[in-house]
Amino acid sequence: MLLTDREKNVLRLVVDGKHNRQIAEILGIKVNTVKSYKTRIGWKYRKFGIRNLNHLMALYRKKKKEEGNAADEIIKLINEENSRSGYQNQ
């Protein structure tokens, strides 16, 4: 799995349109911690050609399906890209 459970939670809230302060309140963490998680998510995906969270969202919108959770679809798309690239998270 490329993302930790906490990173997935942060990503889901970002996809839902939540701001850093809202994410922090929901998860019971500090705003700077949210920013740190978002940075880590970005770094993990840069090696696969994804420049930032906005680029990640654009990829999702391009391949958006009628049903399903947006964040889960993004994670699925990234994991598929990981498989094609031969990346395996140890």
C-alpha cells in the first residue's frame, strides 16, 4: 500500500473539499500536521509524474466514473500506475 491509513484519511477529506483547518478538526490533529501529510502524499506521487494534489485531482476528473468514492478512485488510479511502474511499497 502506497499511502498510510492516515494519509488516505487526509486525501479523502481533501477530495471532499475540506480545508486544512477542517481536516485538522475532523482528525483531531494540528493544522501543521495536516500540511505535513499533504506534503508527504505529494512527494510519494511525484515519482509517478504527479506534480501536486491539483494534478492528482485533474487526473481523477479526467477518468471520473459515475459512481464511487472520489478518493478511493484516486487511490485506485495511483495504485494502478504504481503497478505499471513496478513500484512496490515495502
